[in-house]
Amino acid sequence: MKIAVASGKGGTGKTTVSVSLALSLGSVQFLDCDVEEPNAALFFKPKIGEELPVGISVPEVNEKLCSHCKKCSELCAFNALVVLGTKVLLFPELCHGCGGCTYICPEKAITEHDRTIGVIQRGAAGPIDFIQGILNVGEPMAPPIIARARAMADPKKTVILDAPPGTSCPVIETVRDVDYCILVTEPTPFGLHDLHLAVETMRQISVPFGVVVNCWGIGNDAVEKYCAREQIDILLKIPWDRAIAEGYSRGEPAVSVVPELKKEFQKLYTTISQTCHKARIHEAVDHYQR
Amino acid sequence: MKICVSATGADLSASLDPRFGRCRMFLFVDPENMTFDAVTNPALSADGGAGTQAAQLVAGNGARAVLTGNVGPNAFTALDAAGIEIYTGLSGSVQAAVEQFKKGELQTTSSPSVESHAGMGRGGGAGKGR
């Protein structure tokens, strides 16, 4: 089973929740998909055993063969190729590696080569199989690295994916085929605003989800009212506790600072697996009736 | 000789658009007689690479110089490669900018004046992670 931990707003506690969940369950696989600034390693302190470069295919234009017909630049949705008179300019960091230009070039003047944009690191933190993607500084495109990390998911294990914040491409890439997504929020107007965006996103891509409210006790009850109105399960409320924040600043997971939380996270996991199990039964029945 | 001005409207009295890649219109002006063509900027709504797309359009229309507010790094590279002179930091009406250009009061810029995605407003460019 694959469980993602995401949030609309950054800094609500995704890493607190995903790391604590992993540590409460034991032998799981953990994928840090926040490849622009992966930080779960600060808490797991894993021994990294292997490192794999991740590249995307970018075009290379043979000027001798190019007839400057502009078909490639007209096709490119991201304007990574520009034809200026008899010059072709490539802007590699704009290229999404789709291969369309190579395909459309009538002169076969375009070949592709790999451009490294980051790495995947894999290691172990006790019983946890730890994987993190790291996007090179200055690179704008996170999804190819996230896709590579996701491809390493072990089907025999519970896999926990720590998503980037927001609702843009890197988040979609992380959560697209998970069984369940935990949306972490805080009980503040800002938290609610961005939770709303995250909920809309999950509904759009049909990913089952529930909410964990972090820093419970601050702010107001608007998140709770919103979830009740929208029939969204609140899976867990983590009380606001200065000790958790202090532990976080030292790289200590919440479940180490407040060991009683472990039970709460185990219950959270049970709730999620039951929900997913029910969903699978419904799906099977639906399929049978059709 | 034709020069290109990034503009918020389709005539010479329009304000100069401070953004190059994501400006509303391009006015291709002949400074000799002040005749012009107004071209809507298709890059305004580009998913990414607005600067490079706009630069290709400007070069394709035969402009020798660009008058604008700011130019990002990719647009700068493309305009520079096309041998187009770049004048940044301009504001006011298109007419006034062209007059300044004619009097030789402007200096070309030799580097991009803003970072990538500066013309996107809040939230950054399409390719940004968050």
C-alpha cells in the first residue's frame, strides 16, 4: 500500500507526519519526494548505500543538417528551441524531455542526449528502506526525479511518500498512483485556504484522502467545520506542543519526543488500510456488477 | 529600420509594457516616419519559455532593436544571438520611448535586467515547483 503525505500549505508538518508514521510502523519504505529540498534524512539519519544520477533527454541539433524550418520550435510547448534566421538556440532548462522535436524534424537533424538534473539516493535507516530524490540547485523541473523515486517503490512493502508542498506538477507526480493521501494542515485561516486547494486537487485526480491537523489548539475551528461540511475524515489531531517543535529543530522525530504519539500513528495507519480495503471491495463489486 | 517596443496597447500613445516576454503587444515602429504594426504577443499565455518565444517573434519580424522595461536571461540570450540591440529600464508612452531612441539618448544593455519568471507576477513560472 502506498500512502502519500501532502499539504497545500508548506510548513504544516508533512515531514513530521510522514517520518513519525514510518517510525511507528517499522519495516516500511520511505520515499522523500520533496526533491527540491528533501529533509526527511535529517530525522532518519540513513546510511546512504547507492546514488543514481537522473537525467532527461534533451535535443542536440546538427546545424549541418538543419534547414531552419522552425517545425521544432513551433511544436515545443515550452519554447526550449528558438530558430533565429540560420541559428538554432536550445534552452536546456526549459526542455521537458518529451522528444517531440526529434520526432517532427524532417531533416533528422536532432538527436537526443541525457542531461543530468539530479540524483536518487538509497540507504537504510534501521528497518526502513530509505530513498530520496535530490534535484540539482538551479534546475526547475522536479517531476522526472520524483517519477524515478516512485518507480523504486517496493510492491511488497508499505510505502510512505513525503510530497512537496502546494498543488503543482511535483505534487501530482508524487500522489498520482497512491492508494491514499494524508493532507496535513494547521487550524489557521492560511492552513484552511491551502487545504481547500489540496482537497480540490485530490478530488480532481480521484485520490482518496483524509486530513491530519497539526498544531491542534492554535488558530480556530474553521478547518474542523470545513471538513465536517465536506464530509472529509479528520484522521488525527496532533496537539500543539513546543517540545515537538524543539525536537524538530534538533532533527528528532515527533514520535521520539512524544512516544505516546506512536500509538496514534499506528491507529492512523489502521484507519487508512481499512478505508483502502473497503474502497477495493467497492471497486470489485462495481466491476462485477458491470 | 524597424524597432520593437513592448506595449500595453495597440498604438503609439499606449504605455510601454515593463515586461518583455509577457507583454500585451509588440509595436514594430519605423522611427523615420513613425509608422507601425501592432502584433499581439502569443507568449503572454505560454506555459513556459515566454521570453524565448517572444524573442523569436521579434526577430522574425525583422526588428533591429527592442525597447522595453525588463528582459529576463533567456530572452536576453535569444535577442542577443539574433543581433538585436536591447534597451531596458524604459517607461512612459511608446511614442516617448521611440523619440528618446531617435535622439540617441538610450544606452544598450549588456545583461538581463531581471531573473527568470519575473514577468509572471506572484507564484512564479509554470515550471516552478511551488
